[in-house]
Amino acid sequence: MSLTLSESAKATERQLPEAGSTMGVLVGLVDLGCQETNWDNEKKFSPKVRLTFELPDQVIDGEVTENGKTTKVTKPMMVSLELTRSLGERATLRKHLESWRGAAFTSKELASFSLKNLLGKAALLTLMHKTSVAGRQYCAVNAISKLPKGMTAPKESVNSHMFYEIESMENDVFESMPEWLQDKVRASKEFLMKSGKPAAAKSSDTDGDDNQVPF
């Protein structure tokens, strides 16, 4: 990426998914490892996971060039959210999952629940447009719930499923990630320790919701 800038350089405006309720199919689960966070004015490492949903009812037009030939394509839009990887009682991830399932977790499920089981499953998402501190507009997932009766999920997703666990380090799935996501995973405590770089922040036994991290 060039770091030679000019006054006339302009960022390409991204098309955001429409705000409101829409169907989403989970197509990506990426374990970001323990990421540095600022919690209560203290830097700590907290385990994070990134969920990516495909939006079957919201599409975007684009172009694909292969062997010198450009073809117009229509693909569903995508939206992602990053959460603390915890099923603690007050954890946001747990609240989203129980709302999505339409049922609370049993004690047995809480002892061992594989997020991989959610890949390919559809949910009703509530999307909201927000503005970052830097002034950039983005689309946030505000709520995840069970599909209402009468709303039929597609038999299969358009995009391939991505499942990555931090223990795999730089495997084939890692190599298939966009560069910016690879860089984020490399910034995890796990990668820093493997490379011999010091992890300055403290390890946290609790998540951003002040729950004990179960896994």
C-alpha cells in the first residue's frame, strides 16, 4: 500500500447495508485471540471473536476479473461484529446467542459449547448505522434473534464458510483472510508470545462485561 499521499486523494465511499431488521446467515467465525483492550482505564488482554453474517436480502453489484475477462456479479452484503469470547452470565455474546436460539443455555451446554455449530445458521439481525470517533460511518449489529415464523432461510450461503481458531496460527484459513484481518490476529497475545515479543498489557481473567472467561 502506497504511503505517498496527495491532497486530492479521496476515500472510496462504501455502501452500507440498510439499517433495520434483516436476515443474516453466519458465514465467518474468526478467533482473534487475546486482544489488547482498555478496560476501566487499564490496558488488558481479553479473548475476542469476530462473527460475520451474509445478508441474503441485501445485495451489492460488483465486478470480478479473471484471466483478463471482467464479469459483473451480484453478491449479498456482509456485516460483522466483534465480541468478547465468553459465555459468562452478563456477557454480550451469551445474550446474543440465547436470543438467537430462543432459549437459555443449560448448565451442560455452558460447560462446552462449540461456536462452530452456528456456521450456516440464519438469524434475524437488527442493524444500526453509527459514526466512529474518526467520523467514519459504519453498520453495527445491534441485536441478533431467532427467525420469525414465515421467514425462510436460504438452503446454503453464497460465500464459503470461514472458521479459524487462534491455536492454528498461520494455517491455510489464516492465509485466506484479508491482510488487515491477518494483522489484527497477529496483534494478539498468542502471536506476540510466539514471536518472542513482549505482551505489555495485563492478562485478564474477566471479560469486558466483568465475567469470568470460561474458555
